Amino acid sequence: MQKLGDYKLPQFFNYPPYFTLQPVRDTREKQVQLWKEMIVDYCRTQKIFVIGLEDDFPLFSNPVIQRFLSHEAREVFLSALVSDGRAEWLDKGHRKCLILWHRIQDWAEIVLQFVKDNGLEDSVMTVEEIRSGIESRGTELHGVDRTILMRALKLLENKGKLAIFKGTSADDEGVKFSV
Amino acid sequence: MGNNRLFETATLTSSGRPVFLPNEVECQLLSNVDLEAEEESSSLFSLQSGLLILTTHRLLWFSSSSSSSAAPPVSASIPLASITHIFSPKKSIKSIFTSHRIRFQVTATDSRSVVIKVVVRGKVDWDGFLGNVWDCWRGRAWESFDTSERPCASGGLYGTDGSVRMVGVAGILRKEQEMWETTDKSLQDAFQDLNALMSKAKEMVMLAEKMRQKLLSGSSTQTSSTNEDEIGSKEEMHDWLLSVGIVSPVTKESVGALYHQQLLRQLADFVRNPLERAGGMINLIDIYCLFNRARGTELISPDDLMQACSLWQKFDVPVMLRKFDSGVMVIQNKSHSDEEIFNRIRAVVKKSEALRAGISASDAAITIGIAPAMAKEYLLSAESKGLLCRDISPDGFRFYINLFPNIDSLDVYLEMRASSKKWPLMVEQKWWRGGGQS
């Protein structure tokens, strides 16, 4: 349990059938729903953005009752999140999954709010600064996954709220806000 | 149509097979048979298109109703003893083209003398049937039944019928001698030809039993001298005993095209005892073994068994074939209900031990009182109804009571402690105080 840090696990985490993919339709639906919520909740509190299926993701096993999710089960639950729009597969082999505990639109809103809060309406910033600069400390943007941030920025770009441009170094892009 | 008031009706088992008298053996069965009674050229009654069963004791006629119809079944039972004369069928050119018929003179229940005409339509081994009729009538099997009931006379050296009574040591010796002589003659007669053997079958069975008893008692007293001959003959005896079974097996020969129909009825009758012993449900494979074992000879094939069981739904028998999702096939009483078993399962999985560790199929079999193979089927069935859910792990395939519907998603948080195995018990307190959710 130490691995889960300060995360409060739900009661049913110790219910052994929770870790076996249920075949009966109604039972399965409930099981999937519980897993989806738990995964999203955990990722949000722990600021986890990517889950690798073969990794030792702490939620997928419970050493106390000696149970763990099969690969098939993990894929089922994560695919359910993907169908809900709360996650995306990063590769065709379904080995890595991007968890959107905020949807992209929500991240975009957060960026806008961030801009307004810091008076950056007409300024320029690098992408890196947005996610790790001094202003970002204490906000949800701090340490956000780069892929997610880029997607949010692109969304805002399409809405005309900003413009993305290539910076001096190869992997550092900049953003000009015109909120 | 006319009502049959001249003869008694025949009784049927709950599966539609006739109830036989003691020692009565079925010889042949024909379908599509008319039974007509005439008295001085006027027709008294006529029963159309039914089943005719010839036995060693009687001629039975039943109206053929394959499914439970509203009209009560009609039947007639004509004791062979009441046949006073069999008319030889007139062979003429006409008889080749018309249906087969035979006429008997019979004494009815009201002591009238009537002529019974049996008309058989369709293809049948007529000569064979005629032969059987004559054999059964002449065999007078009902008489040997009567003689065994005659009470023994008592007192005096000479018995009531004038024969010398057996008294004293000489008497015992004489009795032994006579018994051996009859046995010997019986054996000789029996093995003369197969027909005779069949008719003597019952006697042979009794003889075999006696010999078996003798062999068993013999071996227990002679501990030192066990020569090979004895062992060999003992084994032979055992083998032979195994091959004697149901007295009147329904065979393809005696029933012809109705083989499956009569088989399914006989099977339904047979199945009742094993069903009761097994708690209301029994595997098809087990029945296959038990039924064939009881038959001894004239074994039925798995296909015949499947066919017979599948036909049960078309006929009015109290048993049915049931196929589980997993493919397992069982036989159960029509009146059997799953609910009762599910209630028992429900009670078992709520016990504290089951809350903590679940139950396996073998646990269920023991605590609920059903066969292990059936237990798994029931647990799976309960799972599909949402009563249980499964837990597959290196510990095996286990079932827990289904708590998923009761979980209010992530609202219910609990700080985990080291001994978090307390959770199921807390569940019990939280959700079952006051006695049970299903």
C-alpha cells in the first residue's frame, strides 16, 4: 500500500472478483465503470498522464489479496476509457495509453485561465515555460504532459486564441497569445 | 366406436409404459392395430388404430396418444388365459392385399363368449407375430405363477394330492435328490435351443443366484485349498451373472419402428430411481452407464440415448433433458426447480468464510448436497443471474456473492489499514444488517 502513497483506495479494491474480468453483462458493466472511475481519479490525484499496459501500474494489482489484473482486463478497462474520450492509445499495439483526466477542451480552458490570471494576453511564451515555468507552479499546468499541452494549444490555435511557432532550438516551440 | 365393457383396462406407468404383472415378459409390440369384438356377427365394440403389446400373460391394447391429449387414454387388457380358441387365418388371394387379421374366441369379464378380431395394418412380420401368439398362449406362463402360491399341506406322510411327503432325514435326502434332478433337466432343456433358454431365463437367473451364494460361502470356509479351477469357474460365474439384466428389454426386434418411442418410455421409468438418489439431477453420461449396465445385453448406443431423451419433450413423461450453457447435458424431473438450489447457494455465500474466500465448485457440492459436476453448472447459472461473480486466480476458480450492484462507486472510501482483509466483514455489517439483500 505504500506505493499508493496518500491515495485512499476504495473499499472494493479488496474484493477479489474485482480483479477478474466478469463475463456476465450487467456485472461487467458495473465492474468496468468502477475501474474507469478509479483509474481517472487516481491519475488525477497522482498527476499520471500515461499508463503502460505492461508496466507495474499500482492500481492493477493488490498484493494484500494477491490478485492482479490480466493483460486482457487492463486493455478492456483502458479501451473503455478511450471510448469515453477520457483516454487515447498512443500506439497501435495498445501498449501505452494517454489518460485525459481532463479532456483536451478542459485543458484548453485551463490554459486560457492561466493566461488571464497572469496577464499574458498578448505575450509570448515557450511551451516549456507554460508547463514548468514559475507561473505554472501551483496550477494544474505544472508538469502537464507535453503531448496533452500541445493538443490543447492546437485546439486554441484553431480558435484563433494563439499562434504556435517554432523556436530557436529544435524542440522548443513558442506560443503567441492573442486572447 | 363403442366402449369396452367386456375387458379390464390396463394400467400405465407415469411414462406411458404398461405396468407388468410379476413374471410377465413383453414379447412383441405392434402399432396401428384395431381391436374389434363380435358376438354372433354383431359388432360389440371397436377400438381403432392403437398399440398392441403381446406378453407372456396378456394381450394389451392402448390408444396411441403421443402427446397429452384431452381425451383419457383407452385401453384393454385381455388375459391369454381367457382365450379359448385361436382361429387359423384363412389364406386366400384377398388376404395378400388386405391388412393382417387374426381372430380369437375369448371369455369376457361377464362370462360371455365373444370373438375378438385383431387387425394389423402396415408392414409387420406376421408369421413371426403369429408364432409368438401361439407360443405365449401355449406357454401358459400365468399358471406357473399360480402354482407357486399354492399353500403347503401339513400333517401325515401322504400329501393332499397323494404324493409321498418329505419327512425325516430320508425325506431331506429325497428332496435334495429331486431338486438336483429337476435342476439338471431344466439345464438340459434350457440349453437345447435359444428360444427355450429365453423362456427359462428367469429360472436360470435364480439358479445362478443360488450358485453364487454357494460359491461365496464355499470360498469363505475353504481358506487353504483354492485350486485354479475353482477360481476360474468363479470368475466365469461372475461374468455370466453380470450379463443377466432387465427381464423384458425393449429391443429393436420386438418393437420395430417404434423402438425409440418405447425406449424413451422405458428410460423415463428407469431414470426415476437414480434421479432421486442424485438429488433431482443426473448427468446424461451417468444414465448411459447405469441403463446399459442394468440391461446387460441389447445395449443402447449413445445416439439412441440422445434420441430417446430428445423425444421426451414430445411425449407425456415426467422427466426432461436439459442442456447447460457449457454443453453439459443432464436429466432432471420436470417438476425440478432451480430456485431452491439458488436459495441454498445464496445462504452459503453469505457465510463469513465464503465472504472472505469465496466458494469453489467442490465446496458448493459438499455444503449444498449436489454432485460436483452439477455444482459447477449451478454456480455458473447463478452467476449469469447476477447472484454470484467469479474470481479466477492461482488459487483456482471461485465464486463470491455479487456485490457489484451494491457498490456506490468511488463515494465509499476507506483508508486502508494493514489488515485490510477486514473489508468483507465490514461489508457484511454494512449491507446485511437486518437480513439480506439478494
